[in-house]
Amino acid sequence: MQTRTLGEAWQARAACRGPQSAVFFPPTHAERKEDKIERENRAKDICASCVVQQDCLEYAIRIREPHGIWGGLNENERKQVLQRRAG
């Protein structure tokens, strides 16, 4: 994660911090579709119990984060949120 500003202090309380953070981003090697779905579901399960899930999602949408699970949504799901908000 990037250096935090006061507006991003929520990151210190995020449930994704620590060794499980690897499930939030794709691996550096090719990933089978089934493996991607399983990895993303594990990440989303962690997000579901996170006290800063909404802050995380809003941050990812605001900066147009192109990778990973943020606030319980993957890249395509965040794009859909942006489209709904724009339309």
C-alpha cells in the first residue's frame, strides 16, 4: 500500500493487512480461472468482516485502482459501480 495521508488512515485498520494480503492481488504467473475465482472469494470473505470495507472501496474507486480486490469488489465490479454512478 502507498504511504498514508490523514484521509487514508483507515488502511492501518484494514483486515487485509498481514500475510493474507497475497489473496487480494493476482499472482505474477498465469492464473487459471477457477484459481482466480477461489482467490477472489477468499479475499472477499476477509473484506466482508472488515471494519473499513466502505472506506477501502471508496478509495479504490476514487483513485481508479486497476488491480485487486478492494472493499470487497474486483476490478470489473468496481468499474460497474463507476458506470452506475455516472449514469
